[in-house]
Amino acid sequence: QSALTQPRSVSGSPGQSVTISCTGTSSDVGGYNYVSWYQQHPGKAPKLMIYDVSKRPSGVPDRFSGSKSGNTASLTISGLQAEDEADYYCCSYAGSYTSRSVFGTGTKVTVL
Amino acid sequence: EVQLVESGGGLVQPGRSLRLSCAASGFTFDDYAMHWVRQAPGKGLEWVSGISWNSGSIGYADSVKGRFTISRDNAKNSLYLQMNSLRAEDTALYYCAKGDYDFWSGYGHWGQGTLVTVSS
């Protein structure tokens, strides 16, 4: 099972918007509405930012939004803030023949 | 407050076994699926295994299938990962994670991890 493909890095200035893509196949991202996104700061545990493609857990700012089109999911951060600088990972259910999940390769977001 | 505390990590030789534990508190443990996710030093996240609330549904990554076994004891609010035939590539920080919504929706709470190092 190959990892989902994410850009290695994206950057933006404070206040701008950035979008991170997460490309899979019809056997994972494209086949199910079970895409989630995680933010991870250095030395810290990951934090859930989006689940079920576009739902936000309680406490996550509405600057974070998720979407999906075909085999590609996206995370958009609007109104970029300094504290958004972190690594971001997507994750998708990848069932088909066996129950499993797969993470993306990870994207470093830099706030300029 | 949800708390997940992993334990059992350490240095182990290739081919040997190790059992990780995750003690859960602050929520009704037997209402939720639980998962193990690992992160090799300086690398990305890798889902390892997941188990439903009643152990009726279990899944494994291809990289650990046949070597690792996930289990839970709802009476003890604990999650386990039995790791056999360990390899150098199993070296990682192992996180216990709570499936806050549907089994595959996402992992809403994480522990701080326990480090497993496989080396001779």
C-alpha cells in the first residue's frame, strides 16, 4: 500500500491562503469519504484538523477547511497565521480487500 | 479530559518481541475504536493497526501483517500491540490514537508515544 502523495512544502505570508493537495487512487481517497488531516508541530503528537473530508472537530478554527474531488483531497488554510507553521498529513481509509488506512507523505507549511 | 498513555517501548534486538500498552482514561473506552500509528525518526506518519470497540473488526498495515497483533481489554481500559519478529524498519515512535467518530473517520486524540528501537 503506497502512501498518498502530498507536496513536500508550501508557503505563504500571514493572512494569505494556502492549499495542500493529497492524491490517491479510487481505492482510497476517491472511493470513500474517510479523509482526515493532521497538524504536527516539532516534537509534538499530531492533532486532528479535519475528518470525513470536510468536518471540523470542536475547537479547530474555521480557517481550516477540507474538500475532495475525484482521487484528490485538499486542505485549505485561510488567513494564514504564524502558529500554522507545521507539518500536515492527510489520511484515508483504503479498504477494498482488507480494512486499513494510509497516510500521506506529509507537507511542511512555512509562514513567510 | 481524554488521556492516552503508552508504555512498553525500548531497545530490542532484531527478531525479538515487544508488547506495547496504552492506558486510556477520561472517556468511555468501550465506546470507541482505537488505533496504533507510528513515526520513524525524521519520517512521516504510518498507520499500523486498528481495532473496533468490541474487537469485532481489526485491520493491519501490510508492513506488519502476520507479525503484529492488536488487542484490547475494555475492563482495564487498555489497548495493546504485540510485536513479534521485529525488524530494524520497525524502529519508530508508536502512538496510541482514539477513533473519535466512525472507525475510519479520524484519530481525534493521541498519546505522546513510546519509542521502539530495533537494533543489535
